[in-house]
Amino acid sequence: MGPGSMRPMPRAPVSAPVLLPDAFTPAVRRALVRADPTLGKLFKTVGPFRMELSPLHSPFEALAHSIVYQQLHGRAAATIFGRVCERVGKGKAFTPQKLLALPDATLREAGLSANKLLAMQDLARKTVDGTVPTLARVRRMSDADLIEHLTQVRGIGQWTVEMLLIFRLGRPDILPVDDFGVRKGFMVLHGLKEQPKPKALLAYGERWRPYRSIVSWYLWRAADLPVGTFAPPEDS
């Protein structure tokens, strides 16, 4: 049976929404494998689901962190973000008001590029005016509403919000189809010669609802495996 012939997964047998990582119960695993048998090979090869959530103290802090880390290696980004925090404040003291009160030169000295400085300032202003919701509101909002609100910030695209939804909020049904690792993992799993187009992956991933975040995590792990780890489908 080939990749295009599976049926969408029936709703998982849970009584109420459960956040990751606790959402990955044996029942959910069985439902995913029934909907897409290729996942059985993936789960067995990768092993237990070990996703860890990072604490979310405030949407402002989390998105500021994401802006600084864009297009930088982890160590360099951590150094710059640490310098920004030294100037703005740490923990609860890291507020949009304090960031906006600082001269541009002070933040540039921390290592922010001109574009990232503008993005951080836009984030701070949109946090103050309510475009970026409070943490209490964020926890109540739907995935789609959060993407709509947060992508209004300069420098914040859908992928950045999807990472926040998965790794900060533990939302179980996110499929970041523009992510290189997710698409590469799908290529490795199915023995394809090239990565799927985002639109095709989105359509295929409908069978994984409402637990697409779990599959995404496993596809990231698959991306680190050598091509040829999985035998290609029989009719590919």
C-alpha cells in the first residue's frame, strides 16, 4: 500500500484534549499506526517519545528568544540573548516596557543586528498594545488564532509560532510542513529520492490528526537517520 492510499485517522480515543508529552498514550500510538502503518516502523526504530517542553514564562520572552536565535548557531545566539537580558532584565524583569526604554545603541551593543532590533522593538510594542496576547490568553487560544495573532509581529513567521506551539505549549496537533527536518524525515521514512512539497505533506498528514505534533517529533528523529534505513514502500 503506497503513501497516497491511507485513510484519515479516526479521532483518538481520549475523553479530553491532553497536552504533550502525556498525550502520547498507548491508545494514541495504536490509532496512529492503524491510520498509517509506516509509523509503526518509525516508532520502533526511533524508540520512546522523549519530547521535553521548555517553560513558557511569557509570550514576549519566548518570541524575543526566537527572534535572537533565528539564523544563528545555538551558542552564539545564547550569548547574544544573555547580553540582551543583562540590559533589559532577567526573568520577570524582561518586559517590553524596559526594552522600549533602552536606546538602540545599547541593544545593538548586545549583538543584535539592525533587523533583529527592529523585530524586537515591534514585538515589544505589539505586546504593550495587546496584539501579542498575555500568557493566560495564549493558553486559552486555538492554534490557528495564535498563528494569526503572533505572525503580525515583524520577523515572526508561521514556523516560529509552530515551534512555540509544540515545544512551549505542548499542543498535540501541529505539523510544520515548511520545516526542513520534518520533510527530510518523511523522505527517509518512505525511501523517497526528494523531500515532499509542503502542500503534499500537509495533505498526507491529515491521517495523523489530531496528533500531528507527535509524528513531527518522530520525523525530526528520522531526519538524522541515513537514507535507506527504511525499505521503500512496495509500490513506490
